[in-house]
Amino acid sequence: MPELGFDHRVAVITGAGRGLGRAYALLLASRGASVVVNDTGGSLKGEGVDASPAQEVAREIASAGGDAVPSTESVSTPEGGNAIIQTALDHYGRVDILIHNAGIVRAAPLKEMTQEDFDAVLNVHLRGAFHVVRPAFIHMCKAGYGRVVLTSSIGGLYGNQCQANYGVAKAGIIGLSNVVALEGAAQGVKCNVIVPAAVTRMAEGLDTSAYPPMAPEMVAPVVAWLAHESCSISGEMLISIAGRVAKAFIAETRGVYRPVWSIEDVAAHIDAIRNTDAPFIAAGDAHADHIRYSFAMAESGRRSEKSH
């Protein structure tokens, strides 16, 4: 296969001053993309501003012969999101790729989590995604082309102790991506979710001594493919952890049809309801597939009743 390049493409990458975002920025730039390196340079909790991480990555790209511009605006406000996308438009006249990777962590047990900590995490991860996606999406649709990669987490898929804010934000990302994929389909805009795992500063405090290699550079090729013009999927989730790349997806059991349900009926049929043999997996327009599948079962059930 020929090398996949990004010549003449402009990428905006949030949280690109360190860790995963930095790896994404360096890889795309090395393949020809012009990159807006966005990072506030704040602490892991989202406190403070330091322009040096974004500037250093932009300099690293430039010193390797690439093209990059730093941005220190915060995704946490609509004004910040607009300014980040405007940076791409001002410097390069377009935005082809948006990778929303910015994130913070404020862990606490649910009983002790403050409203401030809950809102702060959602403001960066979930609302931050909307703040950059919306202005970028408008320009992508006008251009008839775009690639959006949003970042979820196994915390969003499966939950995690002391991470209610993080889990809610990362689960919400999946819903946003689905809508962007649906609304962008007719206009050449694809949107997918990366569910990454790497040893970065977010792993501070964890004992990673027994982990296999999990450098951010191991995730970057997966994200780069999702951001490439040859990407053949949209509205999907790819997992990348320790060299394993997989698709995550939502499935339903076949379910049970009854024309009328009582509380006792649910109790009596719960094992069949939960039986994962022959699951239903929506594809394409999953929203419509879910409704069609459910309605077809209801119609089949009604016909069966009439025949008896």
C-alpha cells in the first residue's frame, strides 16, 4: 500500500501539547498536514495557563520541516472553541481535520464530587467537543469535506470508580459523534470516535510497572487513519490499547415480544430478555435499524397470535 499522506490538509488538534495529542500532531505533520497545535498548558485538573507546551510542539514540527501554529485558547467556552477553529482559518484558510483530544481529570467518589468538579470536566471533554465541532462542521460542510475524530474512553463505555464526571462526558461524546456522522454523511464529513489508552500524565499515581508498552505513539496511527481522506467508516468507535486495535459497538439482545406487559411478566422473562445469543447489531442508520427491527418483531408477534 502506498504511504498515506496529508498534503494540503489542515488539522486542528486540541490537547496537542502533551501525550496523545502531541503524538497525533507530530505524526500528521510528518505526513504533510498543517497543524493547529491547541493546548492551554494547564494542570491535569485544568488549572492555569502555560503557552509553552503548544509552542514547543509547533517548534518541533517546524524544525522537522513541517508547518504548525500554536493555539492556547480553551475549548471549555464557546468563544474559545470558535477562536481555535478561527486560528486554522486565519493561518491556512481552511479546516479539513478536527481531532478533539483535550481533557482533564478531577476524580472523586460520587458522594463527594462537587458541582464544580463535575462541570469542569464536562466543560473540557463534552461541551468542549461541541465548542470546536460546531464551528468546524459548518466550514467542513461548506467545503464538502471533513474528518472529525472525537475521544471517548473505556470510562465512558464501562464506567470507573470515582469518575462520574469523566464517565458522563466520555459517554456523551459517543452521542455527539453519531449525530455528526449522520448529519455530515451527505456532505463529505465523516466522524468517528477513538477510545485510546496510553501511559501519559493522566496515569500519574497509577502503578504502571506491569503494563505492556503503551506509548502514545502506538495510538497515533489509528487516529491518523480516521483523519485521512481514505477513511472508509463513519459513526464508529475504534479502541486502541497496548497494540490492540478493535471496534467497539452497541448491540441488543433479540429481546422478547408480548402485546401487553405486567411487572410480573418482566420478572418471569428477564433471563430471555437478557439472553445474548443471536444479538441484534445495528448497522448504517442504527437509529432507524433499531426501530425497524423492533417493529418487525411486534408485527411477527401479532401475526403469530392471530394464527392461533
